[in-house]
Amino acid sequence: MTKKLTCLIVDDETDIRELLTMTLERMDIDTYSASNIQEAKSLLTQRQYALCLTDMQMPGGTGLDLVNYINEFHPGLPVAVITAHASAENAVSALKAGAFDYLSKPISLKQLRPVIEFALKLTSQASTSKGDALEMVGDSEPMVHVRAMITKLARSQAPVYISGESGSGKELAAKLIHKNSSRGDGAFIAVNCGAIPENLMESEFFGYKKGSFTGASQDKEGMFQAANGGTLFLDEVADLPLAMQVKLLRAIQEKKVRMVGGTNEEAVDVRIISATHKNLAEMMDAGLFRQDLYYRLNVIQLKMPSLRDRPTDIPLLANLLLAKLCAYQKISMPELDSDAQAYISKMQFPGNVRELENMLERALAMSDGKIITIEDLSYESSYGATSSGLNTQKNSTFNGEKPLDLNLPDYLEDVEKKAIVKALEKTNNNKTAAAKLLGVSFRTLRYRLSKLGLAKESDLDPDFENDDA
């Protein structure tokens, strides 16, 4: 016989306790009620609970006091706080203290049920470790801390702000938080805030109704609706214009969205994880990012370390990335020799993991297929220097050739031309693939082709991107 789950309800308002009790009983959950903190503490000593729902403001103590008490004496018990609209800052404080979510008064049953279901999933997962955080590779102290934070954040519903340099693995961290959470079965919707035209942002985020603007031939859901029951990852959130920041703030606070052209709001249950390589605090001080949105997004911060801050992880990470690249290309994996491993361990990698992967992809193309050497790794990029910024004696040659008797700008231009031509040959003149092989953007490659006199007339057409299709 399966043991019924139990929930502790703590609220000084009788009608709220009764509403919550009726809702939970319909979900086949036993309930125990307390009207204040002292009663709640007494009930906590009598039995185990799968969930605790507590009001924020009560006589004799606050919900925050109860959250702190449970964290200390009953760790692992999920707690959700109930707060009035006017006390949103208290809800943020409770999330930081360890509450996994919050509910706003008046309580909506559409919002209450998902919160309860997610809490019960957390309880059922308490004795099971998924181990997916091991995908965040590395045994260095910074990465041990990151994995521990991912495990902790996966048990919460609080908004998470992931900071770190470009290419440091912010989206991977967001995916792991989602995957290991009670929302893991729901959708993970990632959006690059800097890639959406400003005039389309509202319709992309919240959807639109048929006829709301020219071309709106049918209703279309936005990203909030698509992420309902799951996680919405706002990458490069610093690029949001101020007008959209206001609308995003309201959607996060109210947990409701209104389609463009619509008249009714609809409830959405979405966890927000945001990230950017920019300094949001400095942007806030400069008036470029709203203070209220900053504090709503930055409830808990996860800082991703740069690759140069964990050099001991680089050889292991390099081999795993090589294995992934070889599996994708369906080729045998060459060995990264010891000198090459030592070489990359000393590199600065301003582009972090993304730069390392691009370097390995180029080295894979340049190697003999059996072993990757320093020469393969130090093959110059289209910027005319190694991506590491390191100078070695072996870097003074280009693909085995002696340096040309030219001044430095001419020599670097010649190196760049050869690298681009080589990449285009390797990719059968597919410029999109060549840009990826060289570790630059498509537009950068187009610009360099034009500047170096390597572009055909068709390459100068603004629409020539379609040539590779």
C-alpha cells in the first residue's frame, strides 16, 4: 500500500487554510494546518511532510522565519511562501533563504497546482541522484563548486542569474539546472535577447492574436507559453531594450502574459534563468538596465569560471571535445600528444570553452588524423595570430613554411589569406562552414574576403549568404 503524502499549511487566515486543504485533498494529499509559527514548529516534530505552504506575514513570526527554521532543522523539505502583491521583495528574500517558489494572493488554483506538483517531484527525487551535473566537466575547485551549485539550484524554483565570460558554459549550466529539476520533463526554451528585432520582441515573448498586425494570419504562442511548465532561458538578457524590460518584469512578477492584440491575461508557470557576459550591476548604475528587473532576475547568482581559472581541467575537456567532434564527423579520434596538452594548459583562452572547441576543430582538420601536435593547434586564425596570444618558436612558421621576407602587416595578411583559402578548400567553398572552421562569424569572414581581395562580385551582394544553401 502506497503511503499518502502530507502537506503542512501555515497561515493565520482560516479561509486560505480551508482553500488550500480542499485543493490538496482533491490531489489525494493529507494536510495539517497551523495558524502561526509556533504551531508549525510543533507539527514539524510530529511527522514528516512532503511539502510546506506558508504565509509570509503572520502574528509571532514571518514565513521567512519558518523557511530559515526548516532549512536548519528539516533540510530537504520544500517550502513555498504565500505573499501579497505589495510584498514582492519579501518573496525574493524567501527565495534567497531557500524557499523553492512563491504564490501571490489572491491564490489562483492554476498557479497552485503546478507549485504543489513540482514540490512533490522534488520530494520524490530527494533520495535519487541523477548525476547529470557530471556533464559539467572538471575536477578543479571552481568546477566542483559549480556542480554543487547546480545541484542546489535544481531543487529551487527561484530565478537564477548566470554570469561569466562569453563561451564559459552559461547555457550548459542553465540546461543542467533545468534537467535536474522537477521541471526536467518540461520544455527548455532558450532565447538570445540580442538576436530579436526590437519591434518583434513583445510578440516573440508573449505571442499574438490573429489580425493583431499585418501578417498575423493566425494565433501564435510566444516563448512564455512554449516554456509553460518548464524553463525559459534568457541569454544575453542585458541586450533587452528598456521598454521590453518593463513588460518582462510584469510577466515575471504576475506570472501572467497577454498576447499582442489580446484582451485577456493567461497564467503561465515558467522558471526564469538569465545570463549575460556583460556586467548587469554596472548597466543598472548607468541607467541601461532596470533596477527592479535586476533584483527580480538576480535572486540567486551562479558565476561560471573562465577556462584560464581552471587550467588543470583543460586537457580532460579537450579530449572530450575532440571525441564529440570526431563522433559528429564520423572519423577516428586522433591523440592529443603530451606537448600539445601542456601547450593548451598554458593558454589564456579569452573565448573560453567555445574558443577551445574551435581551435580543436581547426587542429583536427590540419592534423594527419593520428596525432594532434602543437603545430596543428597553433595554426594561425584569420586574425593573423594564435587565439591563445602565446608566442612559441614553432609559431614562427606557417604550415611548415618559412616566414616570408615581408613587413609584419604584409606577412600577417599573407597568413590570413592562406588560412581562409585553406578553409574554403576544406569546405568545398561553403563560406558558412569555412567561417565556423576558422572560428569567426559569417559576417567577419565576408568582411575579410572583401578586404583581402578574395571575394567574388556575388560575395559582395548583401544576400549572398544564400549561396551556401
